[in-house]
Amino acid sequence: MINSAYFMSMLISGLKLGSIYAIVAIGYSIVYGILRLINFAHGDIMTIGVYIILMLMNQAGVPIPAALLISVAFSVGVGLLIERLAYRPLRDASEETTLISSLAVSALLQNMLQMVFSAQRQPFMLPEALRTTHKIGIVNLSTINIITFISTAIFLVILHLVLTKTRIGTAMRACSENLRAARLMGVNVNRVVMTAFAIGSGLAVIAGFLLAGEYKTVYPSLGFVPGLKAFCAAVIGGIGSLGGAVTGAFIIGIAEMLFAGLVPTTMTAYRDAFVFLLMVIVLLFRPNGLFGGSETARS
Amino acid sequence: MLEIKDLVVRYGGISAVKGISLEIAEGETVALIGANGAGKSSMLHAVSGLIKTASGKITFDRHDITGIGADRIVSLGLVQVPEGRQIFTRLSVDENLRMGAYVNRDKADIERNRARVLDLFPILKERAKQSAGTLSGGEQQMLAIGRALMSSPKMLLLDEPSMGLSPIMTEEVFGVLRGLKDQGITVFVIEQNAYDALELADRAYIMETGTITLEGKSSDLIRDERVKAAYLGGDI
Ligand SMILES: Nc1ncnc2c1ncn2[C@@H]1O[C@H](COP(=O)(O)OP(=O)(O)OP(=O)(O)O)[C@@H](O)[C@H]1O
Ligand SMILES: [Mg+2]
């Protein structure tokens, strides 16, 4: 019999994982919404961000907040560069073509990380202060968990406000519904796409930081599998729908942790497979995901 | 104001527009009539910069706009109301209007245009907060026109604005176009509804399978035997 404290701790881990997936899934979702491009390199942006943070902290002694900011700026640059070099020339190509291109970019980034930083795992320890736990009722929460929950909530609220209240945000929603009509309004699609990549890449670094803190290590393919899971989250929620991506992320995060916590230890290795199976099952019953609307006129 | 010279549009190996030329002067209202698949929308897409031209030259307001971005064409004051309305169904009516003013950054100006558009289409005022997908077909067409007017265009391109509308709504749409004409906005309207289009326009072109086969004053074309037979359903 599992006790409630154990269950609560799994739930909290699940919520934390869900928060991280949510931040990554948003990046997939806004880019897909506009370009119908599944950007598999998105997970690797996460990894790049973590390496930059590690380098800044270990070799230059930069404090975490500054390291995070610099890494976000750098990774946004990388994201924009990838968009410009790998995806923009394929703007009129089929979804399959851009998909293959994004897998190639992902492989390229992982190989470059291997060349620069070696394939070795490197320790990534969050400072003591972030790891101390606080007892609130029956649950134990570490400082980093509290920061994760609060910052995820803040990012989601800000993103919602940007999308609904600003000129560029409204244009992003218009583009994801009908790119051609948006162009007829005078929207510069490249600028909207760049905004989507910038937001996605920036958020990916935050997620990477939280993830590496959780794993306590960084390696060149760190972001790839979590990236795939965040993609699953976006698909489960209905790719292109932001609320859907966030909901999907929490469903996956919690389901994954419950699976890992409840099955015999010999089976915990299958937690990744479990997530992908979950996606397949959802898609069997809801091909457009939980919140995915039907497709409207495109191109 | 708008001059198209030897425009060719190709999809793969197939030419949809096979070297057409036309000219529309400032303040004129001109119609282009043609059957399904004649290449009307392809021509308009090329003018608005949505698709590449294979050859030819398009000039608007003394600017060569051939091959420049769709956003720059809108900024120059040439705005299209696309076939099938293409409003943003998931955005509210008000957000649709604001998207129409996307190239304009002057807030006061946007508010003035919005007030003007809502005066012209009072139904949109009632529905301002509603998502645009809930509007009827006729209301959506009003929104599409209103949205295009939000940027105070110098010239309006309309692609089959009466498509799929009831006779009453069609009449209303043409009433609106007449109003725009009276305000001195240059209007280029594509239609299959030849009678209403010829009634409205000063001049008209007839387009068949990618080429212009006939042009002239509307009052002449409306009596032309060939036009009567092909587009006006015999006697009217
Ligand atoms: N994206 C496309 N790819 C290939 N062929 C196309 C494409 N768009 C249009 N065509 C073809 O080009 C020709 C002209 O099409 P277009 O839409 O310009 O005609 P239209 O006069 O606007 O017709 P309608 O009155 O039905 O709107 C048609 O034969 C059509 O099948
Ligand atoms: Mg057409």
C-alpha cells in the first residue's frame, strides 16, 4: 500500500516535470501553429542553453541569474539562425520535407555539442540554496521546485497576455489560423516566425536549466528525449493549441512520474515508452488531440 | 493607379494567367468577369504578392510592385478582400478589424477608421466581442470588407465578394461598393455575377482561360451579344 506522502511526492515530481514539458511544448506548438513545422531541433536548443550556463558558471564564475540571461540571449540567437538557414529556404516545401530537415538540424546540433564539449556526461549541480527542502503540510518542496512552479505560471500568464493583448501576438494567432489572410493584412510573416522561434528558444533554455538541475548532469543528447516528450504533450493537447500543449504537458508529466513510481523497479526503464504509448492511445481516440480544432484554410 | 503588363502566372508547367495587361486609373471602378478557373484569383494573388509572377510587370501608384513582399504592397495602400472572405474565425470581430489595421501604427488613426467602419457596418458593432466564426456568411463578407478598409487603402481589390451570398446580401454588398466608389476609392472587383458587376463598374474586362478577351465601358459590355450569351444568361 502506498502512503499519501509518497503519493504526494510523486505528484509534485510529476507537476514539476509537467511544468518543464509545458515550457518546451509551447515552443513546439507556436512554431507548428504558424509554419506547420515540427521543429525537432527544439529539444537541442535546450541542451545548448544548459552547456552555455554550465560554461559561464564553472569557467567564468558568472552567477546563475546572469548566466541564465546570457544563455537565453545566446540560444535565441541560435534558434533564429536555424530558422534563417535551415527552415526559411524551405518555406514553401511540404511538411515531410521540413520535418526531415528539422531532424537533420537536431542531429547536427548534437554532433556539434559532442565536438565542442565531448560526449562525456558532465555534472550539473544546482547550488545548495536551491536544493534545500521546505516542509509544507505533508509535502516536501525544494526551493527549485517552488521556483519552477511560480516561474512556469508567470511565463504562461505573460505568454497569454502577449498573444491576446499585443499587436504581434494577435498577428501570431492570425498567422496560425490563416497565413495567407494574415499576409493580406500586411503581416510580415518572417517577423512573426522569428518572434515564435525567439520565444520558443528562450523558454527552452529555462526548461533545460530546470531539467539539468533535476538530472544533475548534462550531455549532448540531454534535451532530445524530453523534447520528444514535450512534442507528445503538444500533440496530445492538440498541436497548435497553447492551452492544449500545457494541459498535455501536465498530463504527461504526472502520468510519467506515477508510472515510474508505481510499477516494479524492473519496469521503470520503460517510462519513455509509456509516454509515447500514451500519445498513441490518445490519438487513436482523438486524432486532433484533446483540444485540437479542425484544420482551416492554409497556405 | 494600377497597371498590369504582360502578366504570366504558372503553377508548375501550367499557365493560369497567360500574359494579361490592364490598367486602372485613380478613382475608377473596374470589374473583371470570368468563369470558374479563368485565372482571376491567380492574377489577383500575383498583384498582392502572394504568389510569384513568371513574367510581366505590375505597377501601383508609380511603384514597381512586381515580386515585392505582400506586406509592402499593403503598406503602399493596395489591399485585397480575398475570395471566400478568409476572415480569422478564431479571432473576435474586433481583433479582425485590428488585424486589418496592422500596417498602421497610429492609434488615433486606427480608432477613427474603426469608428468609420462600424458606422458603415453597424452589425459589426453589435458583434464586436464575438468570435468572427459565429457570423453569418453575409456578415463575414461585411467584416472582410470592413477589415480591408481599416488601413485606409488607396485601392481595393475584391475577389468575388458576392460569392455564396443570398440575393439580398449580394445587393447589400454592391451597395457598399457603390458607397466606396462615391467616396473616390479606386475599386477593382472580380465577379462571376456579371450583371451586378457591370452595373457598378465604369469599365470592365472579360477573362477567359488566362487571357483577356474583351474590354470596354460597362454600359457597352452589358449590351454586347457575346457577353449576354456567356455571362448574363441570355436576355435580361
Ligand atoms: N495553387 C495552385 N496550384 C495549381 N494549380 C492552381 C493553383 N491555384 C489555381 N490553380 C489552377 O489555375 C487555374 C486558375 O485558377 P484561379 O483560382 O485563378 O481561377 P479563378 O478564375 O479564380 O476561378 P474561380 O472563379 O473558381 O475562383 C485553374 O485551372 C486552377 O486549377
Ligand atoms: Mg477565384
